[in-house]
Amino acid sequence: MPLKLKPLGSVRSIRWAFPGTRCSNPNQVSSTPLIHRAITLPPRPRSDRPNLSYTRKKAPNPIVIIGLAATVFLAAAWQFSSTAFAEAPQDQAAEEQFQSTGTRTIRLAELKEHGEHSERPWVMRGTSVYDITDWVAGHPGGNVILRAAGASIDPYWNIFSVHRKQEVYDILEEFRIGEIDRQDLVRGQVPENAIDDPFVHDPARDSRLHVHTDKPCNAETLAFELSTFLTPNQLFYVRNHLWVPDLDKDSHTLVVELFNGEEKTYTMQDLKRKFKQYKVTSTLQCSGNRRKHMNEGARPTNGLPWGVGAIGNAEWTGPRLRDVLADAGMPVNDPSDEAKHAHFVGVESYGASIPLTKAIDPHGDVLLACSMNGRDLPRDHGFPIRVIVPGHVAARCVKWVSRVIISDAESTSQWQRRDYKCFGPNNDKKPDWNSAPAIQETPVQSAVTSIRESSEATNSEAQLVIEGYAISGGGRSIVRVDISTDDGKTWNQAEIEHHATAGSKDWSWKRWRYNAPRGDIGSMIVVKAVDEAYNCQPEAFEPIYNVRGNLATAWHRVPFEPR
């Protein structure tokens, strides 16, 4: 049997030939040449050279002769094997490697060729390569998996933690086609500069925001910056679950899919010119606003420790969703009894839904917003188009919306079925996600945002001004803000400011203020609010504790140091 020795250099496997791939020609091979390492015998050391001063010849050592013969034979065999291997077709070489190792090697350059727009998209996890062509259609996250095509899927699965489980790894393993070539590895790993950063095109943020996480960006407005009725765009809190899409308003489209399956596509020009543009003044509030206070006032929760700044108020402009649905062919005045929900899908795959009754309510003011405070939406806030659902938690106001779907069931996204729900205080381990409804309208909330000295003085005694916000969901107006400067022993009412707003109901927060002599203020300031239905905030966090830390609406208590 002839001796076969593999060259020391790695061999790049060529593109494998599967039916339907772009490389179905079995003769198509990589242009990258095979790499071989030639054997060169080192020069004889000086000590091995013949000593010419000796006249007597020594008999040669048999062991040395056998060793030299073996070396020459191995070198010849190596050269023959290398030459034969180099002259063989590369697909044959790859086939031999596949047969001998059970896997094939793939260069990073070849992986990149199988990107998002390839007929056969590939992804990499660790150093393994997978052809996900047949998985995309059944992937629960839809085409978002194609974001990783031609590169590593690891950065995305680090975001979508639901993937980090063995059952998902087992499914992916069914699509494994090879391993990254060792030539492209550094200490056995894919180098960091070869792994794409999903957040590389995110916009810059205002340095005055308090950042909780960079990737994805989650940053809240500092309390004292919440001093105006309309929150400036650059200071509006940022709540991103994923990366920020880099979209072009001239090419972006919105697809509306009706309950009967019919679809209609709208450009941004269609949405701005074909429909009446409505203005709605509405507050957006993250369901985790004041979660930090629940952590401190009850027990630790799961989620970002937002303070009072995961909230903001803005004037939004765009066509009503109701009008767009009607234009697409939906009978908004007499919808099918089976149609129950309106789904919204973002470009980056975030999804949520609201009851259809809210979506088509002529007084519900649900918008497909194109502007914020009179300007194009900032990228962090949904450019070029987002959904605004006044009176509902901001998690339903999907950004970068690309699709609206009318359905008989609510969205199946994790942000609808899992993340934004509340459970009993005793359910702090593994909640039954199906046992609780998704958060829609928000309860009463209020908070202190600043305590400052007044420019006005009475009898030379310093006056303090305490300011803050109050808001209720469902368009229910705030009718009273109660404030205590002695930890709830006695109460007074704050002055509620009134501002002109746009919309069918009271969708905006109320700014409030309270003046008091400095000497009358004790060590704890407390505020609570009441809406027009006489809903009010609970006194403590423990009775409303939930493991996700959502809807942290207990009385806001602010320590104060009297002089």
C-alpha cells in the first residue's frame, strides 16, 4: 500500500456541491491554491563534517546508515505525496479530507459569500458552519436570522437569550456542514475582528442620558431634565431591545396584511401624501419605569434598574392606523368577528400587538407616526416610521415598523407572550407565562423629578419648589396629585399644570408643582396621584411585587435632608 502523507499546511475545502446551491458544478473549485510546506534538510553541523587530519577511515555505523536511508525515503515519499495531492482536483482533495475526518473545512471568505442575499445562507456558531437555508422559513424569529448570514450568529444569540439552550443547539446541529479552516483561527478561535458587531451602525446618543446598557442601548432621562411638558427629542429615553436599523425613508415600505390574507404595500410618500396627517400628544412610558424603586422597596427583580426617567412626552404626527387599514380594504366600521388583534412587526424583528378594537377606534388615536415634536423621527425612536398607541405601555409602540397584520390571535413574539406581564408577589421563580395577559393600558403613576429653591421668598424664609409628573393609561386624566412632606403623616395637593394637547383624549402626563417653606419639609417627601376614575397608586411595593419588575407604581418616596 503506497505511503500517503498529508502536507503540514492546511487545505481549504472548496464550496461543496449540493443540489440547488450556487455551486452545483462539481468541477467548480476555489481559486485559493493549496498550501504545502516543502521539506528541506538542514546543513550539516560543522561537528559532523569529516576531519581531514585523520588518515584512518572509521567504519560506518549501521544505525546511522538505516536512519539516513529512512530519512531519504520519507522525504521522497513526502514529495511524491505532495506533488500528487497538488495535481489532484481540489474537490477530490476535499472529498478525501471529508472521508478521513468526517467534516470539511471552510474559509471565512467563503462563509461571507453565503450572506443574507445568497441562495444558500450560512452562519457560523463558534467555529462550526451551518447551512440554514431550510431553517429560515420555520425560524420563530422569521428572517431576522438572516442578519447573521455570512457571519457569526453568536452576537445575535447573546441578545436573544432564548436561543441559549441545548434544544436549540441540537436543532442547529442538524444543519452543520463543516468547520472553519484552521488557517483563519487564532489560538483555535475565530478572531474578534472577523465577528460582525450588530450595533456598529447605531447612532450617537446625547451624553446627558444615563446609560444602563450600550448594546443594545438603554438610557434614561435624568430626573431634573424632565422639566418641560414636551421632552426634547435628544433627551427622550431610549429603550432598544436590539440594534438600530439603518433605513432609507425613500425605499422603506409598510405592508398591511388583512385578516383574509390580502396585502397592500405603502411607501413613505404614500403614507404622508395619501392620508390626512394627525397630531397626537402622548406620553410613552417603559413598563419597567421605576423598577429600581421596586428593587429597593421590596425584592430584587429581573430587568434594567430604571429610575424615574424611562418616560417622556412628545407630539407625534402621522396618519391614523384606522385610515390606512380602511384604504387597504378592511371594513373598519364592521370588522370580522374573528379578527381580534393588530400585530406590528419591526425591521429588526421586534414584534407586539394590541386589541383590534383599540387599533380601529376613531377616538383611539393610534398613529403610524413619521415625526416627533415637529421633526423626522430620530433613528433611536423609529425612523422613518413607528406605531404610537396612546394610553398603552410603550412596548406596544413598535419602532421601525415594516408590517401590520390583522389576526385572530395576539402576537407570538416573546415581547408579547413573555416579557411584559405581571404575576403575584408569591410567584417569584418560574412564572406560568400563559396565566397572565400582556400589559396594555398602564395604571396610575407619579414621581418627583426635582426639588429646588424658589426665587421667591416669604418673610425671608427659603421656599422650595417640588416638581414632577403624573400619568394614567387609557386616556384617563389625572385629577389630583397628593403630596406629603412628612412621610405620609399629613397631605396637601400639588398644583397641576395645564398645557394645550392634541388628541381625542388625555394621553399626556400632567406636570405638577408644590411650594413649601424649607422648614416645613421633613426627611421624606411622598407623592401619589389619582385619575378621573379614582384609580390611585398603592402605598408600598411588596403587595404589587412581580418578578419582572413591571408597573412599579407605588408611592414615590424621596429622602430629603433638612437643614
